[in-house]
Amino acid sequence: MSPTRDEPPSTDRKPTRRGFFGWAAMGLGLFASAAVGLTVVGRFLLPRSRGERTRRLYVGQLSELPLGESQPFRAPSGETFLLTNTVDGVVAFNATCPHLGCKVHWEAQHDRFFCPCHGGAFAPDGTPTEGPPKDENTPLKPLALTVDGGAIYAMVPVA
């Protein structure tokens, strides 16, 4: 029986394989786009924690740094630190004076860090004791250290 003018044409065509895979590919593309979009929005709305993560960086052997001695080392950030063996233990401080950016050095005979630019001095724990750094109360920037089996490790930030 053929359709009359008042009846709509028949829509009971069977889907083709090509049509099925076309719809499947389009659905998969939409799903992937939504996943990427939600990831971007999620990172914007829920940023990573602000806590600083660190890792251990080997900087030397305790046996190679006699008491009262100091040696510089460069951190991955590019900053130069002074690794110093004091009476209270091994410490590391940024070698840049916080006053004007001059380089400080360790004076074992005076048991202090000294900045020659304006006579700034710092105690072995990095606190300012003389000169403009003391007036401004600007200590040396410390770097956390650990000693494990005679090896000295600096705790540096993970990028």
C-alpha cells in the first residue's frame, strides 16, 4: 500500500553502520571536550594547595666542611648560599645581603657573616647584629638543611 498525501512517509529505516559510527565518534568527541573543559574549570576553581613542596638536594659531606669553615653553593633557583659549619651546627644562608644586595661572607675569627658594603654583620643564626641590616631588622634568608649519615642535604622548592 502506498502512502496517501495525508499520511507522512514511513520512518522505520534501519540505521546504517556508517551512521552508527558517525554518531559514536561525535559522542566520543563531545565527551572528550567536556572532560577537558571540566579539568580546566576545576583547576581554576580549585587551585593546588599553597603549601610549598620541597625535595632534598645533596650539597656535600659534613667531613669535608671543618668547624668554622664556609663554602658557597648554587641552588637550582640560581641563588648562591653559604653553607657554614658553626658551633651550633651546619647552616645555610643566602649570600646576598638583604640591605643592598652585596655579597656576604663568613668571618670565622669573629663568628659572623659580614657584608663589606656598609659594615652589616649577622650572627651565625642569620639575625642582623650591626649596620643597616640591624637598623632595618632584615635577617639573612635561611635555607633548611638536613644531615643524614654525614651527607648534607638542602631542602629546595620543587618547581
